[in-house]
Amino acid sequence: MKIRFNREQLLNAINIASKAVSSKTTMPILECFLITAFGSEVRITANDAELGIETVIHTSDEEGKRGACSIMEPGRTALEARLFSDIIRKITAESDSDIVLEQNGSVVIITCNSSEYRIQERDPDQFPALPFIREDRYIALSQFTLREVIRQTLFSVAANDSNKMMTGELFEVKNTILKAVSLDGHRISIRNTELRDDYGTLQAIIPGKTLNEISKILDGEAESEVQIFFDENHVMFRFDDTTVVSRLIDGEYFRIDSMLSSDYDTKVTVNKRAFLDNIERSIVLLRETDRKPLVLTITDGCMNLKMNTVVGRLNSDLDIHKIGKDIMIGLNPKFLLDTLRVIDDEDVCLYMTNAKAPCFIRDDENKYIYLILPINFNPAAYDV
Amino acid sequence: MKIRFNREQLLNAINIASKAVSSKTTMPILECFLITAFGSEVRITANDAELGIETVIHTSDEEGKRGACSIMEPGRTALEARLFSDIIRKITAESDSDIVLEQNGSVVIITCNSSEYRIQERDPDQFPALPFIREDRYIALSQFTLREVIRQTLFSVAANDSNKMMTGELFEVKNTILKAVSLDGHRISIRNTELRDDYGTLQAIIPGKTLNEISKILDGEAESEVQIFFDENHVMFRFDDTTVVSRLIDGEYFRIDSMLSSDYDTKVTVNKRAFLDNIERSIVLLRETDRKPLVLTITDGCMNLKMNTVVGRLNSDLDIHKIGKDIMIGLNPKFLLDTLRVIDDEDVCLYMTNAKAPCFIRDDENKYIYLILPINFNPAAYDV
């Protein structure tokens, strides 16, 4: 194998593929990139057994155009990913110089100008192939939209996997609507997105980790498209020159419809920025292990916020618009922050029934529904 | 006590004083700011027993001018520094609003617009006073120069204190020259700085930690001055509205003059940027515990660099100008990097005698001398 790379494009491919390199593993081959050079393509592949990423660097096929790479001799090798990335990153000085990768027995020689690295390859035959995914059931949407959907729901995926299902996110397609749902036992996030075509009925529970890595490598342009293929046990994302394959979480997702209600006794409209600022001020009084509520006392035109902890107290007032009954309710301020930060509207609406029932934050167009369960508190301790 | 603060200026004072707040201590009072309001000044003080910082916020004395603070009622209090900093930082939304601090028994009330915090004060009488420093022996230089001197020498102070003296830096004044020296047993850094006046003979061993914190709060302007007062057991830095007091390290510093030599058999002149880039490329082959040398083979017009480690090999050539004998020498690449990064010259000169003797990097004007001890290696393993 002998390949000449344009440094910038090689670095870009490495950065994408590295998202699927295993960091803690007993299988050293999972810490590697598989580099395959055949025909007019160099493929860089990483696979941590849950998540696999393959990205392609094309050789130049137009005459006179300087290609991203050229293959002088086809072949394949496996290289320790962190070391290879470090080396390519460090070869920065003469950034317009090409980088040449050449196999010599089991040693790979990397040269750029007058510097030459020699590193040991790993056996490429040990590298686990990415699973084959059927391509008949899929949806297409813009990279920007997918990244937004992930950002707006991923925060309420459960962090630890005592309940495996909660570490994933439901992607449910019904005709022209993609519904993304995540929940962690204390809150639910739902985003509905209009698709351009009718894709029938599809469903998958995608690991939160997969969505997190995907959102880092989507370029976020509204014009760039991503296709999502749904197979029985896997999901595949394809965009630009990159393919991401992930295992799905097995089983049936929670039935959330019964938890949602559009009834309410109190509706509050509040400026999102001012609400956020006030909640952030309350967080400084929390110490790591605290699960103290932020107590909202809602009356006509005014929301009072109170936080009492061992280190101090906060008392703050905020102008609001209220419809319905007065109410006093205790909520986890970090959950409120997470939710408000991903809503782009200037004003948000809170719907509540009583201090024991969930608080809903939702819009009129049914684009988003966020449910937060309240925290019990002793009202006497928060008397105005 | 009741004080009204301009938020930006209070935040600035907090950021400065916080550099001397103790993070790990069995004395809770050392985690506090002492806030003292008397006359036309509010003083914010922190003291971690090694290092003390006091910074002043002035009340407005000119009519019509909005002051940085105003004292409605003098007094003093001690507040947990991290909590107080967090609170003032979070009160950002209405940044042109003032912040009012008011004592109410042992509770301090912090208000800004419609938000009110109540936090418990600590006993200000327990706060340790800063030591009194005599002001008769001192030097003056620009903040920019002091920051540069620290940056150019601090890296070779020893990190762990198995030898206390090595954790400090020698500041030695002889008439119009300030000489700063640091060493860690493997290397020595020396910077000579011309002062504007003759200050006689002064000497102090200043803890590296003190210099590190000082360099973070110096504003770095060439026009702003800093005065350094030398007392028997303490040193005091005074600049802008801030005073920093630090303990000195007791004892006599190493006699370094005998270690320095201006004899050499090989002199190499090399472009600093190209040399740096090549050394950085070698670092990627090191794993944390490695103490492998970078082996330089110097011949007419060419410096060859080689690094052999378990993960791979680097072989790189560099154009140089050489006077004297050919030489092969092994040096710690991290030490070379540290040194080259703080030299502002375009070309640097290396002076060497043999593979067992120190390598010197110094300029012709005697502004800097850096000494690096070589590392033993087996020349056969690095044969070209």
C-alpha cells in the first residue's frame, strides 16, 4: 500500500472516524483505524462494536485537479488511531505539503518533507467489519434539522444505564412526522419534526451515545442532507462522504401517551431569557449532592422564585402573564435550565395543575412538549 | 456595613483576590474574602497563609462621577469566597445595575434589582492579617517586563517539593540588573533584565506558586508599573490597586556560577520555528512515563533528529549553521520545547561540548542563558 494524502482532507477524515474509536477496551484492534485503499477511494474506518464510522477520501478523477489523495499502490492496514491522529496533527508546519503513507512489511512509513515516522501496523484482518444494513426503509432530512433535534432532546436521556432503555432515544416516523422522545424517569422531552416526504411507519431506539457522536460530525448546514436507514437491529446514517452504523436498543419503548395531558389549571407565559437568568442565579446555592427544589409561587402578573440551601437563600421576582389559578410548585432548577436552553422561542408557556402533577412546557404548534415532574417541599419553609 | 458596588469593578476585584483563596485547608476562614469598608475604600482581602492579596475599590470622590462603589455604612465581614464569586458572576442579566451588600446581624444580604440573596457571614475577626512589610528596599519595573520574566523562567521550577529550594525562583538585584534564576536539577533558566535605576544589592527566593498567581493578575501593559519590596521573610508586589504579599523560601540559593561555562566545541544556529516544529513531532511518540531522549546528530549544515520509542520511530532533518566539531547528543525534547517557546528570537544558538556535558542555549547580549543536561543513550540504536 502506498497513498499520498492532502493533509487537510486526511485530518478531516480522521477527526470524523475518531468518534467511533474505542478508548476503553480489552480488544486492541478496536483502538485502530482500518485504512483501505482500492480503486478511487481511501476508506478510514473505526468501530467500537456499538458504533461504527466509515469515511471516504476520493482520489482526483478530473485532470489537472489536485485530488484529496492518490493511490500509488492499493492495500490496507490498521494503525493505532490515537498515535496516527497525533502524528498527522503535528505535521502542521508545512501544511501545503502532502503526506505519504507506505507499507513496508509490517511497518508503516509516514513521510512529509524531511520528516519520516515508522510505526508498527496491527493486523487488519482482525478488524471487525461493519454490519450490512438494508437500505429499503429510510428517511431523509437536512443535517441542520437532525442536529437540532438531537440537541433539543438528548439532555434528558438517562446518564447511567441501570435502565438500558432510558439511555436511548425513540425515533418514530409516522408518514411525514419524525417524533424524537427521550426520558430519564423525572422528565420527558418530545420534538416533532415535519419531513418533506411520506415515509410510512418506522421506529427505532437509538443509543444516546450514538446521537451524541453523530451530532458532533454533522456539518449543520441546512442544505446538506442526511439519510437514516432503519434495519432490524441497526440504524445507519449517511451524509457527505461518511457512513455511521449503530446498534439499536432492543425492546419496546415506554408508552408515553398516557403520561401526557393537555388539561391544566394554570398557564404562565414568561420571557425565556429573564426566566433562565433567574434560575441560573439559584444554581449557585446548590452543592453537588443537593436535590433542593426551586420553589415557584405564581400569582397574577408575578412569579416569585425561592431557593433555600445550607449555604444561603435566594428570593427573586419576575414579571409574567398568568391565566387560571395561583399555584406554588417545586421544580428541579437544573431540569428547567436544560429545557429552556434548547427552546428558541422568546417567550415560553408553562402549564400546571397542582404541586404534585407534572409541569408541561409546550408550544401551540405541537413542535415540542417537555414534561418535568415536581419535587415535594414543605411550603412553610418558603412562606413569603 | 452597607455598600453599593458597580458590578464590573467588584467582579474585577474578586477575580484578583481569588488567586490567594485557599482551596484545600483545614481552616475555613482561609476560604473567605475579608471585605472591609472604611473611609473612601472597600478592601477585598484573601490570604492562604503563604500568599496574601488585597485589592482596593475606591468610592467616587469627584462630583458627578459614578464611583466604583459607595459606602453607606462602614464595617467589615468575611464571606465564603467561592460562593460570593459565583453569586456576583451570575448577576449578569442587568449588568448596568448596581449590587448592594448589607449586613443584618450575621447574615449578609446581596441585592440586585428584584433578586435577593441571604448568606451567612464568617467571623471576620478570625481572618489572619497580612504581614507588615518594610518599604525601604525595593525595585520598580513595568508590569509587562515582570510578566515576561516570570513566563521565561517559571517553567523550570521543580514541580514537587522534595527539595523546597527548587520550588522557588531566585530574584537577585545587582545595581541596574535583575537576574531571575530557576532550576529543577536537570536544567537551569536565567534571565537578566535591565532596570531603570540603580537599586543596590537585593536578593530573595520567591515561591513559584506566588509568581504563577502574580503573572495571572498583572495587566501586562508596558506603561503600568509594579513595585517589588524585599523584606527579610516576605516579598510584596504593589501595582494598580492591588498588593500581593508572599512568604519567601528560607536559606541560601544554589551557587550556579560554577555550573555555567562559555567554552564550547560546537555552536549551532537554527531557525527557532522549524526546530520547535520538529521537536513537537517527536513528542507524539512518547507515552506518559517515557524518558526517551531526542537524539540530535549535528554535522555541517544539517541537524538530524531521531526518536525511538515502543510505539514508533521518527527521523527528521533540519537545515542549520554549524561552527566547530560534529556532535551527537541526547536531550529531553520536553525541556527543549519549554525553552524554545519562551525565546522570542527568530534564530537560536546552541552551544555544546560533548554528549555528557550540558547544552547551553543563550544569546549574545547575555539576556538569557538556558542550560539543559543531556540524557545518556546507546549511539548504536540511532545509527543513521
